[in-house]
Amino acid sequence: MAAAGGQEKVIAAAQHIVKSLANSKNAADDMIRILSGFDDRLSLMSDLFPPPPNAAARGGAPASIVEDESDLGEEPDPDDARDEERDAEVEAAVRVVERWDSPAAGDMLVFDSTEDAGDYLAAAACLVGAPGARVEAALQVAMARLEEEFRHLLIRGMSSLAGEDLHASLLRRLSLTVPSFSSVSDLDCPSFASHAGEGDASGGAGGRTSVSDEEISPYLITPDTISALRDIADVMLRAGYAPELCQVYGEVRRDTLMECLVVLGVDKMSLEEVQRVEWGVLDGKMKKWIQTLKVVIRGLLAEERRICGQIFAADAEAEDDCFTEAAKGCVLQLLNFGDAIAIGRRSSEKLFRILGMYEALAEVLPELEGLFSGEARDFIKEEAEGILARLGDAVRGTVAEFANAIQGETSRRALPGGEIHPLTRYVMNYVRLLADYSRSLNHLLEDWDTELENGGDNANMTPLGHCVLILITHLHTKIEEKAMLYEDEALQNIFLMNNLLYIVQKVKDSELKTLLGDNWIRKRRGQIRRYSTGYLRSSWTRVLACLRDDGLPQTMGSSSALKASLKERFKNFNLAFEELYKTQTTWRVMDPQLREELKISISEKVLPAYRSFVGRFRGQLEGGRSSARYIKYNPEDLENHVSDFFEGRRPNA
């Protein structure tokens, strides 16, 4: 019994040792042979290890009596080895995740260390698809950790958004410059401002240039961070955590892009706020919007799309979703401001800013659509095209408002000296700016009011040309009305000459000449000559009447009667000329060439007649005591006096 008990103890010990080495079947067989060397009874104990499955195939001989050492057991199954290795790897991965989830890890971040980040990503990747409740729990913990690490990297990886630096650098690198146009506030029309408003009406659009990756990236996410984010995204996407990943990316990047808008000068404003803000402030915001739209679409969002493509390269759908979540809010804020302007109160001073917004949006619309895909693209396209159409409606409505404002201008103050009216300056500078937007306006004004018929002037005109013709015709009509504020017919003609010549010069020296044509200019110059003729007739007819022979006594009669008539004639001439001199030296003809032409016309009419009259009748008055009282001027004196006309001298100066 004692021997039997000892045998059982030996066998039990041997079994325990072999089981401890059971990871390798070859090691177990080796151990049996070693133990048999100590006690041959162990080789006969078949229950130490179960026979291999293929023992019967080899004749059913027990393993202990196989003569060939190579037949002591079958070769190990490679799949079993791989499974065992995989199980070991999963176990190690679980321990890595659990270690970072333990209190000892505290608030430490995995990605503060490149080595730790690599280990953790490898552990998380190892858990993906592995079975077991413990593994699944570890995978969820790992995904939660990676989600937070992803969020932290997104925030930490952004460069500083210093306002002036961001704006200046983006504008410089994108070469987005805005042309400098004349502003409404410079159009010198205080009386018209009540109808047309005051402020800078300049707008415009810059050219498109390509943007390199290196130029804009620093303002979004640093390149080193992008690599780490991509590694995290690859693991989370494999694990099926795309929604969680997109939510984090969308939240962080949406806030960042919205902050960029603020830095670039575009604040979130409701329709009510846009309606309430004073024009000076709104004008600045509209100008910023034009610049920022291009910077955002061609710079920030184009680069955001590129970054999304890098981070989410493993999943195109996730790339689209993440970009949409990040960018949609930024785009909609820009579009909503444009919409508020489009449907807001219309006034003339807004026209050029609205035109600038229209052209900017039309220019970047294809690129904006190209940034998105699927339903998001359809939505953005529909929103943008709707706002573009409403901006176009606002342009047409504002042009009509401007035409009404010209016709409704009611100032009744006659300008001293017949100078150019502020309305003329304002309207012509305003109209001249329209030519800078000819491409857009020819499209927008295609069906505009065509009620005006003006002979052949509007034949074959573009829509913008026809619009300009209507506006200038309204202006000319209004100027003719204002000329009637002057009681002196001569001054009416000076006023009309000044204003019509200013209109013609503005047309001739700008793109308006192309719109209206040479024939229009020739006709208006002919009208100016008619005004000049009207001036000469109304001013100098009475003066020249004093120098005619009509009504003088015949020399065959009493010489005293002739002398008396001549004295009266010279007296009346002197009085009339001096009155004109006193009055018309205070009048002002603005254009130097027109001013000299008028002086020459006066001299050509008056001096020959005066010289002839004096030559014929000087002898009748010479020798008398008061002849100098009547023949006060010689022709040279008159010519010198005429040179002072239309210089705008102050009375009694």
C-alpha cells in the first residue's frame, strides 16, 4: 500500500510539472522521457498524458513504446500557435489599456509621449475584432481615451489666431486685393445725400490665385499634429467609431472656423441687427464680407478640406461628413449675412457694396460647391444660389431707387455763379462707377425698365448702356428744371453749359463712352454750343444795340442832335458793359477751355463793333469838354476787362 501511495505521489508531481510546461507539446514529451529515466514506471503510466489523436492510425501503439524518437508526438498545429500568440497579444493590449485607465495614470495624456502613443495605438488596434467581454470593455475604454486624445490634439495643434496677422497674411498670400473705387461720400452732393445716402459706396472683387499648402496650414492645424490625428482616426474608423470621431472633429473645427470669421471681421448678425446698424458701420462690415468670403472659401475651407482628406484618408465618407460638420456653420453664417443685406432696406448708397457681394459670391460659388458632396453640396448650392438671386434683385431694386431719387431731388437753392450742381457731380460719379461692374450689370439689367425712348441714342445699346442713358437723361431733365431757379437767362445758360459739359467729360473720360457712344457725345456738344449761343444773345444783345447806327440822326441834320444821341449811346454802352462786368466776373465757368472760348466769343462780337463805332463817331465828340466821359474805353481796355469774366470773383473783391 505504501508503494502504491508513493507511486501516486510521483505521478501527481509529474503531471503537475508537465501541465506547467503544457504550452509546448514537444516540451511535455521531452519531460516524459526525462522522468522515465528516473523511474521506468513513469513510461508505463498512460494517464500521465492522453494519447495523441492519431495514435490509432499508427497502430495504436502507446507513445511510451514508440521506438523512433521523432514519432513520440505529432508536429504542432501552426493555427494553434498563432491563436496562442494572438491571445497573448490581446492580453498584453488589454493590460496596456487598463494601465492607462487606472488611477495611477491620473490626467496624463498618452500623446504627450511618442513612444506611449505608439504603444497605445497598437494596443487599441489589437483589440479591434477580438472576442470576449473583457476585450470589448477594454476596446470601449480605448476608444473613449482616443476620442479625448483626438479632441485635445485638435485644440492643442491649432496655431495662434492673431487677428491682424491672420487677416494680413491670408490676404497677402491669396493675393486677394480689392480695387479702390470712388466713394459715394466723395461725390459732393449734400442735398442729394438725403435721398441717396452718404458713405463709401466702393466695392469690388479681387482676382483668383492658387494657394499652396504651406501658406495656409499654419493657421489651421500644424503638420505634426495632422499625422497623430490620422493615426488615431485610422484605429477608430477600423473599430467602427466614425460617428463619435466626426462629432469631435466637427465640434472643435466648427468653433475654430467660426472664430476665424470673427478674427477676419465677420460677426454673426441677425436680420434685425443688420437693419438697425448705422450705414457707416454696415458699410465696413459689407466690405469685410467681400474680402473674407474669398479668404474663407479659397483659403481656410479649401485647406480644411485638404486636412480632412489627410486625417480621414481611410474613409472617404467620414472625410465628407467631418468636413461638412466643421464647415457648414461657417458657410451658413457668411451666406446669412449676404441674405440679410439682400432682403434689407434698399438705398442708393448700398449699391456698389451689394454689387461687390454679388460678384464675389458668383465668383467663388463653383469652388464653394466643390468643397462639399452629396446632400450637403445640394443644400449649400441651393442656399448660395438663392442668396445670389436675391442679391441680384437687390441690385435691380437699388438702381431703380437711385433713378427715383434723381427724379425726386427737390432742393430749391440756386448755386451762386451758375456752378456745377452737387446733384450732377454725385450722379455722374455714381454712374461712372456702374461701368466697373458692366459684366454683372449687363446680366442683371437685361429686363430692366425700357420705357425711355431717345431717338437713336439707345439703338444697339447694352442693358447697362440703356440704364446709364436713362439715369443721365433723368439728371439732364432735373438740371434744366434747376436752371429755371435763376432769373437771369444768361446765367441759366452758364449753369446749363457748366453742368452738361461736366456730364459729357465724365462720359468721354471713362468706360461710359463705350456704353453711350460717340454719337451721344456729339449731340451733347452741339447742345452746349446752343447754350453758348443763348448766353451771348441774352447777355450782349443790349450792349451791341448801343453800337449800331440804327436810330441815330442823319449827319445832314443838326450835328447837336447827333452828338446828343452819340452821348446817350456811349453812356448806355458803358452802363451796360459795366453792369455785365460787375455781374459776370462773379460767375464761374468751371472748364478752362469753355471759359476761354466764351471770352473769345464775346471779344469777337463786341470789340469789332465797338472799334468800328468809335472810329466812325469819335470825331463828333472830340474837342468837347466831356468827351472822355462818354468814350471811357479803348478796345484794348475792353479786351482786358473781358478777360476777367467767369472767374468767380467775389463781389466787391
